[in-house]
Amino acid sequence: MNAVGLIVEYNPFHNGHAFHLNASKEAANADVVIAVMSGNFLQRGEPALVSKWYRTRMALLNGVDIVFELPYRFAVQKAEIFANGAVSILDAAGCNAVCFGSESGDLASFLKTIDFLTEQQEQLEENIHRFIETGVSYPKAVSLAYHQLSDSNSYLDLAKPNNILGIEYIKAIKNQRSSLHPLTVARKNADYHDEHFASETIASATSIRKAIFSKECDTFSIEQYVPGPTKQLLLDYYNEYQVFHQWENYWNYLHFRLIQSSTEELKEIYEVEEGLENRLLQAAFISDSFQEFMEKIKTKRYTWTRLRRLCVHILTNTKKEQMAGPEDKASYLRLLGMTDTGKEYLNKRKKDFALPLVSKLSSYKEKDILLDLKAARIYSLGVAHHKTKELMNQEFKQQPIWIEKR
Amino acid sequence: MNAVGLIVEYNPFHNGHAFHLNASKEAANADVVIAVMSGNFLQRGEPALVSKWYRTRMALLNGVDIVFELPYRFAVQKAEIFANGAVSILDAAGCNAVCFGSESGDLASFLKTIDFLTEQQEQLEENIHRFIETGVSYPKAVSLAYHQLSDSNSYLDLAKPNNILGIEYIKAIKNQRSSLHPLTVARKNADYHDEHFASETIASATSIRKAIFSKECDTFSIEQYVPGPTKQLLLDYYNEYQVFHQWENYWNYLHFRLIQSSTEELKEIYEVEEGLENRLLQAAFISDSFQEFMEKIKTKRYTWTRLRRLCVHILTNTKKEQMAGPEDKASYLRLLGMTDTGKEYLNKRKKDFALPLVSKLSSYKEKDILLDLKAARIYSLGVAHHKTKELMNQEFKQQPIWIEKR
């Protein structure tokens, strides 16, 4: 069985994802689609709209055969570490290829850009350093330094997050000496950052979330942009837990934790660096909402994403030493769900998996997986009060979701 | 000017307190009444019904002339440390006497009991140790051991919290070689622990709080038991902050903090000892309310009060080393409020005070006072959301309350 791997967040699964899924399957000539998906907290440093279990269902009902969780230690991270974790999981699960979406859809331009970045590394680092000294954020400095060096249009635009991720996937494959084939398919007209609907059927997850939050629970406003199962699962989730998760649901907890913390404790938190702890504390005392807090701590030096991720780590109390493991490889395959086809694949192939297959948390103890467990427990504080306990304890005993033949 | 010192919590100030205040003033032949009052968290391990500022107003409008705050490091503590802190403040503020309420109203029985406890100390400790080994709590073991030894009725009943406090006040005076005169006046018929109203005008603070919480904001049910200013200030507080504080208002924060903590972090918290950290964590995962949580962690070994205090320390993130200062003396006099008479007293006497007089937090940095500040900030998370920020920042700038001539 030929397996293609996808690296996803599905927040929520929309028509653009369906397009990417089918195009990937075709491009890789695959029988099985394996997704590695961020858990309850995402790379952008946000809680997912709905829990990883509901997002797993969305994936399975829309054509994915197996969903593995990208551990918290890789999911709430900058592109390089995120990519390393994801690639290591798809590789360990026996995928033949990984297929990512990109603006260009042209693998050659990725390879060319990577070669260029490697050749010019020294000069590039010098330029990045110079830009950082002017006070801009690291990603911005990279982009500026790169544009200063690359005069040709055949190189990728590094200001686009999907290009950065694509580059990191390919670099991870190289560094890990993985036999995964990198593939890319062109994305349908929706920019990652788009906040407005720009087509009849394809919209960015950002614009879809925005529509959802502007009307809560009125999923009709998004129904042309998402497949039926997504709409149904969003409705079900809202009916069950009375919330679509967003940062403001966790603000009171973040606020409280900041107020009760010492600067010494804050300095132990992953990504809290260079005196940020004082800035965080001062802002906490005078902010009424997460939005207000973020505006107070923002400087040119740090991106919004970096600061939101840091807030996630404060919320989950994740310390530097807990994130300090080997940066490039996951140590387990946490199975969130499968279809019949997925099950068949697992039965045939799991004995060859390079990492232990974990179906239930209660049967596996490992440093990284305890972070996933804690993240799930903290996430459950965001749902309607009377459902918290149930959700908090479910995580420990939950069996992988199994979707039988459709 | 002759000053009598009172050690109080006024949660809230009721007719029994008014009686005690007047009787104390008379017994000491005093011109000035100085109260040292617990701040926002109390010796029983609970948030105060209303903030220390409103309770200061109650005190001043009902006959107290000066209110000092008993620092958190002494207030949320067992009787011995509580008494040491309180006595050291009244002593430093130049009081001639301290007058406490007791069931007997007879100082001789206190002195006799203390002598007995001193003489029999060795035997008593042996007996206490033996009772503790049967699994009972420390206070219970003390009471049992003591009753086993004391056959005479002229000794005090150590099962009564007011008697224990009284004994500790006198011991503190002795140990600190203070020149304070201990005095006691008989309490009017209301047991500390009474939950029901037992007289026409005097009721315990416990029964008054119970009545308040059973009807929120309907202060008419308690008006025969509290002076007019108390009733008015309770109404004002509720109108302004939309809450009377109780543990359940802080449960979500305690819950969150337990869930995000490691057992190692919990072990650093003051009073978390002997494997309690695991018990706390396990109970947190399966509790929906503070009440439920407390019932799950309770054992014969620990009193409710001890466990509630421990929860306050988790809430305020107060660590063992932060409470580790010299146990017997406060290091500042934090002025919460004064009347004209109080002001006159301060002007005449403050140059002789044995401790620095602190009128504003922003003008004084000291280890203990930062605990008071943090406790006030955490307390402010319990009020209506839109008032939190204001209350949180008020603490730092607040001037002492000054009640002009009535």
C-alpha cells in the first residue's frame, strides 16, 4: 500500500483542504492518506476551534485514512521544529511521500531556493544579523536579508508562511536522511492570511474562523466553504460544549497565572527570553482581555505568532527544559483515528514502524506525551463548565476514533 | 494617649464586635482603639467577604481609630504565628494593652492554663505524638492530650478556637518580652462556629456569612445583627463589585493552577507536605467545585482550616521560602485607615514606633509586603470582570482611609 503523508491543522477542515488532499493522493499515486495533525494548540499559538478529536473526525470523514497527533513539543513551535517533528512522524509511519500545498506548486523552485540559501548561508546570516539590529523580528529579517541577496524571480517569496513551511519540510527530509519524496501541489486561490472570502468555494481557514466567531454557531455563513461533515461536526461540537475555542476563553487563566507568577518563574517558561518576563507582568496588570494584553506586549522585535506561542506555553506551564529534547525527531506515533483503509494499513505495516504506536495514553508514559496530556487538560477548561471534568478525563482513556466503511 | 489593641478580622463587623470593642476600651481605659486586621485572606483559609478596604471602613465607622493590616505571612497561618505577628504590630504601634474576647472572660484561667501547659510540656508532647499516630489532626491531638492531663475544670477548653488564640496572644507577649498588658472580656453568647442565629442581636460571623450567601445581597436578613455602617457598606460593596467573595469564586483559578502544576512545583508551596501534592492533583482532575475538591482531599490527618489555608497559598503561589522569615515579628506597620483621633495619635506617636509606618505600597519595598500586594491582586480576580483591573491597580496607590469627625 502506497501512503502519502500530509502535515495539517484542519482548523477547521475546508474545501481547500479537500482539494489539497485529493490532489496529493493523485500526485503520489497513493492508496492511503496519512495526516499528522497538531493537537489542541496550534502552530500559530492559538487553541484550535474544536478539539483534536472532532478535527480527527473531520479528517477521516473527508478522505484521510490515518491521523497521528503532532506532539505539543513540535506543534507549538517555529516552522523548522514543527517541520522536523511532522516529517519524522510521517517517515516513521512508512509514508512514501509528503505532499504540501504551496502558492507555486512547483517543487523545482523550492529546491532551487534551498540550494541558494545553503550557498549564501554566511552572507545571509550576516545580513539577517544586521536587520535584526535595526529592531525587526527574526522572520522579517530573514525575508529582508534574502530579498537583498536574491535578484531572480525564480526564487520563492519567503514572506509567505506556506513557502517557509515547504522549505522546512524539504530541509527536514534532507537532514533526517529520510526516504520520503517531497511533493507539492498548487493551492487554490486563498492566501493563508486572508481574512475575507475571495472565491465561491475556497476560503482560508482564517476567514472561516472569523466568520464563525462573528456569528458563533451560525455555521450557515460558512457552508459553501466547508464540506458537509465539517459543518455537521462544528454544529455538534457547539451543541455539546457550547464554545468554539479562542484565546479569549483562556484569558482569565493566563491573566491569573501571570499575576501569581514571579519573574523568575516566568523566565523558566519556554520562549520567555531577554527581559520579556517584566513586560509580560506589567501588561497583565493593566489588561482586560487577551487582545489588549497582546497589543501591550507587542514590539517590532517579536512576531504576533511568536508571542501567542509563548502565551500558550505560559498557559500550559511548559518550561524550557521540557521542550529541550532532541529537536528533530518525535518519539512516538499517537494514533488519533483511522478509517477501515487506515486500519488495514496499520495492521500490515505497524510491525515495521520506526516508532512505538500509541493508541491510549494510559498505556504509555513518556516525557513528551505528558505535555500532550497536560495541553488537553488545559484546553478542556475552555468548554462549558459542566463538561470540563468529562473532557479532562476523557483524554487519558480515549480510544482512537474508528470510522467504518462509508 | 492610652491605646488598646484589638486583633480582628471583621468578616464582617457585627454587633458582637461592637460589644467587644466598647468593653475593651473600657477595660483598658483607652482613648484610642488600634486594630490589627487580616487582609483579603483570612486565618480560616478563606477570602474575606469584602475587601480589606471596606472592612477597614466598617472598623472606623464603628469605633476603631486606627487599622493596621496583619501581613499575609501572619494572617493565613496557624494560631501561634498569627498571634506573634499581631502582637508584634500592636506592640510596635505603642499600645498599652491588647484585649481579646473569650468564652470565660477570665484572664486568670488563661494564665493558669499556660503555666500548666509549660510545666507539663514534655508529657504533653509525648501524648500529642501518640494521638497523632492514631491518625487525628494536630489540633485534635493537642486537645485530646491536654484533656488527658488536665483533670481540673479551672483549665480552659482547648477545643475552642478563641481560647487557643487567647493563649497564643499571651504566649506571644511573653516570648517577645512585650510590655503589652493582656486583657480579656467575655464574649456575648455566640460561638465562633455557630451557623445559626442564637440571639436577638448577637450572631457569629459564620452565621452572618451563611445568611448573606444564602440570599446574596439581601442584607435585610442580617440587619438586626450588624451595625448600620456594616449593612450600608455591604450593600455598597455588592453594588460596586457584584460579589461577596467566597472560595467558589476562585475555584476555577485554583483548579487551573493545580492542573498546570507539576508535583515538584506543588511541593514548593507552603504547607504542602508529606505527599499531599499527589492527593491534590488527583482530586483536581475529578472535581467540579471547591466544595467537592475539599471533600476529596480531606483526611483525619488535616483540619479543614489547614487545608483551606494551603489552598490559599496555592492560589497566591506562596512558597515555603517566602513564608520562612522570622516567625515572631512583623517588619512594618501597614496603615489601612484612621479616624481623626487615630490621626492625632499617629502624629504624636509615630516617631517612637518600633517599625516603619507604611502608608502607600508604592513607597515601600519589602519581601513580606509583596505577598500582601500579590494577595490583593489575586483577590481582585474575584470581583465582576469589568472592575478587576481597577481594583488590581488600586492596591498599589491606595492612600489610607481617613474618616473625619462624625
